[in-house]
Amino acid sequence: MTMPQLGESVTEGTIEKWLVQPGDTVNKYDPIAEVNTDKVNAEVPSSFTGVIKELIANEGDTLEVGEVICSIEVEGEGSAEEAPSEPEEKASANADEKPAAPKKASEPKKSNARYSPAVMKMSQEHGIDLSLVEGSGKEGRITRKDLQKIIDSGEMPTAKEPVEASAPAEVKTEAPAKPSAPAPKQNIESAPGDIEIPVTGVRKAIANNMLKSKHEAPHAWTMMEVDVTNLVQYRDSIKGDFKQKEGFNITYFAFFVKAVAQALKEFPQMNSMWAGDKIIQKKDINISIAVATDDALFVPVIKHADEKTIKGIGREINELAGKVRAGKLKSEEMQGGTFTVNNTGSFGSVQSMGIINHPQAAILQVESIVKRPVVMNNGMIAVRDMVNLCLSLDHRVLDGLVCGRFLQRVKEILENTSENTSVY
């Protein structure tokens, strides 16, 4: 069985947990593994009815779509791992034609069953002799990561090096040392009393996406303060009846998301993405909202937010947050976002600088609503409910002028919210 494509644009997945073991009998469509992709955990169903013969991928391994994850003995047929055996045997046969091949031929036979089609293809494209590579996978299985390390190091083993026993070891030790990122990790040692926390697939996905965003997008930042006194009074006046009638709470955040969606319609440049040689201005306004759990961050999407009422947006916020915390969020519910709104005020933050949700062009942080003394237009001082809106932007796509006008429009919508505003 191979890694399935669990969503649009998904190219790889991480085996979080195997639900079966070698020797187990499974029916077609029975779940056999939990896979993490795009920050969503999904169960992978069996494509066959049969007996699990070998779990080729380890828990924690990240594989591309189409790579072999396990082999299944199907009744009346051979196991799934027999499929790639022909190209492997051909590769071994080609190796026999080279000088000194008799010495190497015995080693590949032990690991041939562990060569995935992707590994075979990658080794052939880059001229890597697999018999000289020491794999880091289960029982010495060679993975794409092993080959990528060799390629990145620029010191690839060749057929001329079989007699030098140190050659494979040199490749193994030097390859990881060249990239700058892994080096500091090796220098951090645990002291007595320290707690080592394994990095989960979800945390890796978050880290990779944030790193990609910071490396690719030149971040700029701006902030605007908004007087939401009237909004607070209006929401507080209707929240009891609304909860009784609709069955869920009407939150301040729903008003903010609606205001952002309306402003995005008026300033469509904000709803854009960088695409190398062009900027793509998205037609649909799909608002990503950040929902945190104890150890991860998920970003479900409210599709066509500009077409929804405050009540409709509030219901979706409530439902999506519930799915995240119950672990039932689907991959498709994370896709298609064009702009992100993050409710950082929910935990008391009053100012923050968000990292843009790649490949979007901006993220808006809605901070905590706090009471502050404010000088009014008549010169009097009054206690008002104030909130900071903090915008991070991709300066390749957006400039200060359009971002300032966009924020000013969001501010205007929020400050004019009153008892005359309908949530329906």
C-alpha cells in the first residue's frame, strides 16, 4: 500500500500511529494508520482485504504521496511489496555489470525489499549506489531523507569507492553537518531534571510552515487602535437572548471577522498571494481563523465569509473550534484560506506580531479589549473599550498605503456597530 493523497495539493504525510501490526487481518476500508498532513490527523483505510505482512514506514516517518507504507498479503495473490521487486532486481543486475560488483551484490539483497519506488528513482536520478548507503529507517531501510542528505553534502558515494570501508561512514557523518539548522540541536544536551518532549507531526508541520513564511516573505507590521465601546454594549445586550434562541454564544470575534470580510471585499488587494512572477488576487474571501489546543495550532477556514451574516460566522467559529478540540477537523476544512484573523486577545494579549500564514499575504491579530481613559473629540476624558488591531503583511504583495486604508475601513465598521446593526 502507498501513501494516499488525503487532500487537494497534499504531497506528503507523516505516519503518526499504526493501528495494525504484522500478522493482523484487515478488510478493505478498515483504518490501518493515523496520518498527519497539513496539520490534520486522518485515518488511512486499507485498499485491500488480507493480512498485514510488513510495516515499511515507521511512526514519525514522512513520506511523499505514492511511497510504499506497508505490504499486505492478499488472499490468492502475492504481497504488495512484490510490486517494486522487478526494478530493484534490474538495478542489482546493472550493478553486477560494474567492476567489484560481486562484493556489493550480497548487500543489496538484504535491503532490496526496503527500497521504495521513490528511493529507487531518486538514487537513479542522482547516480547514488544504494549499496554504499547506510539507511536510518526500520532495520536499516534507506529513506528519501538519507539520500537527500547525501545530495546536499555534495559528496556522493560512487561505484569506484566500494573497497574503502570508511566511505559510507564519512557520508553519513558529514552530510547532516552541512546544513546550518540541524547543527545547534546537536549541541543542546539535557541536564538532570530536564524533560525531553518528542516533536510530533503536527508540531513539525507548524514549524515548517512558519519557517517557510519567515524565510520567503519580507514581513512588515502595522497597528491601529479601535474604540469598540458601542460594539461591546450592543453584544452584551443581545448575548443572553441570542444564546437562548440559537444555542451558542455570540462572541466579539464574530463581529471582527465579519468586519474584516467586508473590508476585504472593498480592498481586494489584501486578498492576494505571491506566485513568483505574478500576484494572484483571489476572488473568494475565505477567512482562516487560528484555533489553539494545548500543544498545537490549527487554522480552519470560513469559506465565503463576505456572504455570511454575523450569526452565520459565529456559528462556524463555534463549530470549527469544537472540531479542533475534539480532534475531528477534516483536511478540507483547513484548505483554501485567503486571509487569516487570529484572536490573540482571547488569552489577554494587547499587542503582537503574527507570522503570515503562507501563502497568504497578511494576518490580522485581534487583541484583547481593554478599558482605557481616552480623550474624546470634545476634549473630555472618558473610559472607553479599546482594542488594538495588529497587521503583519508580505511586503512583496502589499504596501503601507493599501494596508492603512484597509485597517481604517475595518476600524470604521467596528466603531459604527450599534443596536441598529443586525446579526442576522
